Amino acid sequence: MDKMSPQERFNAVLMGEKPDRVPINPFILGFAAKIVGIPLGDIYADGNKCFEAQFMCMRLYGYEATPMYGYASCGPWEFGGKVGFPYGEGHSAPYVIEHPVMDLGDIDELEVPDSDKPVGAYIESQKVCDRCVEMGMPAIFQGGSVFTAAAVVADTSKFLKWTKIEPKSAHTLLDKVSQMYMNQIEYFVNRYGPEKCVVFDGGPVEANTVISPKKFEEFAFPYMMKVHKKIRELDIPVTLMHPCADQNLNIPYYIKLRESFNWKGIYAWIFGPETPIKTQIEKFGSHDIIGGNVDPPSIQTKTYEEVVQLCKENLEQGMNSPRGFILSPGCEFPPLAEPIKPMAFLEASRQFGVYK
Amino acid sequence: MVSKEEILEGLAKAVIDGDEVKSEELAKKSIELGIDPYEALMEGCNKGMAKVSDLYECKEMFVPEILLSADAMYAAIDVLKPHLKIDASAKKPAKVIIGVAQGDIHDIGKNLVKMMLEVAGFMLIDIGKDVPVDTFVNKVEEEDADLVAISSLMTTSMMYMEPVIKKLKEKNHKAKVIVGGAPITSDFSKKIGAAGYGKDAVEAVKVAKSLTGA
């Protein structure tokens, strides 16, 4: 039987205290649409519907994570490009229709939006954050990753090639993207106050199936540092990090990031299933909260009992991490998973994630 | 005077280095010197791409470098192709329909697989991204393909692989289907009845070769 409310449980982990059992962040975005019976595209096209669907899901299942707005292709819309919403068959997230940067010449013309108003996806994100803050929940908004955003602001293949043959231009673009993120973060902090803000930083293009750790060091790390310096300057207490997919070779740079700021601030890490929980605890566990990494495709394709087992394994490996553990998938909860599947996380936490 | 060996080695190196200008220049030079364009292609470009594939497999080369190598290879092929003699008696290459599953617009992985299959001697027909199930099936029938390669990066689009396999089986078509992409596993590929699974582009080529006897 639960002895804490979801909010008490989550706050306990944030404060470095032991909750009654492991809290759950099921990383639900698009999945919420199916639960409340709206088209998946509405989750991204309408911030109010995004909030309501996720809030309903949160109440229905009783997990701890609060609503948020975000997606991997953040960037193009904010710089004046066009994105499509996932209304089509098989779609799962917004996708780029028109990249603001198609050629090198476009980079110099690219104007960084100011910090006096939300732009692009941040307009919808603000609706979610407003509703959350009104109800005493944190405002969670996107602050990266800069590298992934730059790779979609520009045509992705071209950008990846520029990192090799036109590094100066690639750096110019990355710098502008980092400035956009910093401006939007500043806007949200001014609106809600830093104590109510949580920054979400993560993206898949810097995965080591795409780029080398050396390229990460040269093109991703400096801009991640820049944004996180701003996060620290603004005194935002909590940062949610999601190094998406296989980023094992980039881990030394994520450690360097935390060391550079003397491990200040509360950081929670959600790595992909490719990064063992044991490794995460060794590298970050003494200072930071470790999120789980239950394999998302398995949540969709395996049975309820098998998903409970996967959650159990995650809990066994992670729940005694020194600074705390949150049970989570290694990426977004699959939108097409059966409605019963979040219950597997709850059941696993109640059976195998209780602290004595 | 530049020797034939130097030209072929230079072509391979230009492909490995992703030097599009150099590969085009050397391809032109090979024609001028009367080198058999098929030999230039196989012993120059393809040798270079085979090395790229090895370096990718052992994580010494990554996507940006491979994309540049592909550009260099295609630049040379554009020069060599018009000079290639068609040997009517030669065994026809296996025909592959390649595309990204319905709902998915992520095509970098598909493009890498396409390029590596081409290098391995397959004839590729690229039907793009966000490809509806029936488009796959119709194209396979129209081209009488030997193999279908479907990629997916999302958990939503991966669900559109199985209907392609089912429809082809219903039609008793000979084409075998191979699948790949971030959310795909060997178990999933077996579950949906795929003939093969490649965890990356290099493995996709190995699987395609074993399925077609190429």
C-alpha cells in the first residue's frame, strides 16, 4: 500500500530523501492522446489539449511525472521553418516540412528570436506550463539539445557533412541555436520564477550511432556547456537530462559538464536502454538522480507480464542508487502501447520498488 | 605518368576520405587512360566503400564521414557509368526495393543501407520515406523484386512492417523482406515474419547477401 501521495514521493526523491517506493516517470506524451481519445497530433498542435490529456493520464494511473511539452525536432519552427503535426498513419511526433537552413548562406541570414516572447513550439509549451504552475506543478520546458536542434534547423545530412567540411558554419549555426534556447529559457524563468522551472535537455542526433565522441566534444559539448551555464546562472533547481539512444561514448563529456559546475543543481538522467543502469550509477549516482531505461519498443511489443519483469530488473539495478532513482522508460512511452502498460510500471514499483 | 594502380588506389582513398573533387577527377583520368570503367568502379570506388564499411563497423567512422564518402563514390560513378559496357550474359543482380515505413520521415539510415547494398552489387529501387504499405507491395510486384528492405526509427511506424510482409505472403511473392532501424530487434523481426534483420547497414548487407545468394 502506498504511504505517500505522488507529489510527496516525487519531492522526497528531489530532496534526496527516501520515498515509500520508487516514483514513476513514464515519459508519456503521445500515448496520452490514445487514453483520452483525441488525435495524436493534438498533443503537439494544441498546448491546452496536451496538458489536459497528460493530466488525465497522470490522474488515471497515479504516476508522479507532471505534464510537459517537447519533441525531438524542436528548432525549425522557432527559426521560422515549418513543422507538420503527427496526424497521419504511423506518425508519432512533429516532423520538419521546411528547414530554415538549406544552404550555408542561410546560416548568416538566420535570426535568433528574442527572449521577450515565446516562439514556435514554446507558444504551446507555455500553455502547458501555465496550467501546470496554476495547479502547483513545475513548468517543464525544453532547453536542448542544441546539436539535435541544429541538425533539424538545417537539412540533417547537410549539417552532419558541414561538421566535417564547413566546421565554421556549423559552429555559427550551433551558436545561434544555443542562443535561441537560452533566450526561451530566460523568458520562461521571467514568467514563472526559477524555482518553478525544470529544463529538459536531450536529443538523438548526437548518439554514437551517428557521430563520434570526438565530434560530440567539438560540436555538441561547448554549446551544451553554454546553455547549462545559463541554467545555473538563472538558478533553475532541476534539470532533466535525456541523452537519447546510444550515447555511451559521450558519457565522459556529460560527467565533465556536471564537474564543471561542481555537480550543482538537481540533475535527473534518463539514458537510453543502451546504457546500463550500473554504469549510470557509477558515473552519476553519487550526485544525481538516475532515471530508469526500460526499453520502449519492448513496452509496445511485449506482454504486460514481460514489461513488469523489465521494470523489476530496472528497479533491482537502480533503486538503491545513492542520490535516488525514478523508474522510467529509456525514451518516450510508445504512443501505440496498450493502455494497460503504464500499470506495469506501477505494479512493478509497488511489488519490487518499496523502500524498507 | 600515373599508373593504373595509382589511379585505382587514389579512387579508393578519395572515397574513404570523402573527397568528392578528387574522386571525380580520378574517375575522369581513368577514362582518359583507358582503364576499364568496371575495374575502376570495383577496384577503386567499391574497394574504398568496403573499407568505409569496415571502419563504420568498428566505430572508427561515423555518419557524417560516410555521407561524404557516399558523395565521393557517387561523383565517380556519375563519370564512370556512361562508359560501362553492358554484359548481356552476366548474371542479373538481385533487385531490392528499399523504403522507410509508413509514418516515418527519418531516412538517413535507409540511405546508408541503400548505398552499401549498391556497393555490394544489388540493384536498388528507392521508394523514399513514409511509404504506405500498398506502395511497397505494388512496387515489389511491378519490379518483380527479390528483396524488400524496410527501415523504421519510431515505435509507431514499425507497426507498418508486418502488413507488408503479410500482403506479400498472401500474394505468394518470392520477395523476402528484411527490416532494420532503432526500435527493431531480431526478436521483433521474427515475430512479424521478416526473413532477416540488420542491426546496422553493414549487417543488412550480410543478411541481404545470405538471403539472395549474392
